Amino acid sequence: MATKVVLVTGASSGIGYETVKAFIESPNPYHVFVGSRSIQKGNDALQKIRAECPSATNTLEMLILDLNSDESIEKAFEAVNSSQGRLDILINNAGAGFDGEFLQAKISLRECYNKAYDVNVSGTNVVTWTFIPLLLKSAEPRLLFVAGLSQMTQAAKAYFPTPPQPAGWPKNIDFETIGYRCSKTAMNMLMLDWNHKLKEDGIKVFSVSPGFCATGLGGLGEDLIKAMGGEHPREGAHRLVTVAEGYRDTDTGKIVDKVGLLPW
């Protein structure tokens, strides 16, 4: 089996980090680009993965990739093109939430939303647009977008994780994710549009819900999320790799969950 080239954005921690580990430990051959906006965090992630997976034979390469910078995205494209010449799997995992900073009065409400959209929608779209030429060089290309909590809300038919709110203003909300969730819902529209654009090119496009995982996203605290039932990020990573390896190809163009499809 030929080695497949994978790029995971936002791979220095959380679900992205665990996704890289899952690829590295896979019996299938992979060369994985570990996307990170920080050189230090990217290098630290590489060293940690190699220490945790000493018997792995698949290969890693650190890639500086900042979704807020078009120049960084272009340089990342050139690096992947020079190193491997193609891309078989692009996993748009990098994401950011700023609701916690808003609750702490560190940023304004407008900044909370604009910063989330800049990373999760605009940045993700620019990365996708830039790397499409390398995906088109693959014999079996796949493009994955990592969905957010908005789909969990629809599936559960409850406004998780924010509890019911009594009448009155202001509302006393100590765990807020709505700016992040709105941006992730918009990102799923990107998935639908890219699936439409790329259908005749043979690129299989998905949104994948990793589930409610305990990560440091938005500074909300892993311990708090664990207490609310959040899973270890490795669980979400395995769902992503399952789709990336072709086990859900009949669900192309849809929002894929652990046990089926989520409503749209």
C-alpha cells in the first residue's frame, strides 16, 4: 500500500494531536504533517508523539500554519508541495473559541464572534482553497472539516451545554460557547459548498463530529469539560481517522457522527 500524505491543522494539542497519534499508530502507511501556528508548540508535539509512540513506523513532519495569515498558509502549501508533491487527506481541525474571554471581559462581544469566524470559517476556507491543487494530485483524496457542538445540540434536541435560563437580564451564564458554535455551523456550510464544487473531481468531502471532548479550546478548562461528561480527545480522533480511511465514504457530503449521521 502506498504511503498517504496527511495534513492535520491545529495538531499541537487536543483532538488534532490525538488524530496525528492515531495516524502514526495506524498499520496503514502515512506521512503526517503536524500543522501548528507555533514553532515551539509544533516541535514539542513532535517530540511528545515520538516518545509516546516509540514503535511507530509512520513518519511526521512539522508544518508552520497560522490560519490568521495568508502568507503562512501560502508558505505551508509550498512546504508540502516541495516535500511530498501531493496531499491525500486534509483534516481542517484547527479551531478557536473566544467565548471564555468575552465572559471574563477580556474582549468585546463583537471581537468574540469576529475572531471565531476569522479562524473557523475564513481561515479554514483559505487553507482549503490553497491546498485543493495538491488534493487533486491524489488518487484517493479526502477533505474533512471538524464539526462543533452545534450538531450535538440538534442531535440531542436540547440546548447542551448551557442549562435552562430563568427570566431576567443579564443572564448568569458561566459556560458559554455560542460564538464558537455559530462559526462551526457556518463552517459546515463550507463543507456543503466544497462537496458541491469538488464532486466531479472525485474528492470526498465530509464534516465529522468528534463528540464532546475535553480539550483546552477557548480556555474553558479541560477539568470542567470532563466533569460535564467530555470524552478524551482520542475518541474524537478515532472518529476522524475512521472517515479518513474510507469507512464512511457512502456518507460523503454529510455530517458524520460516531454512530451515524447528524441532522442538518
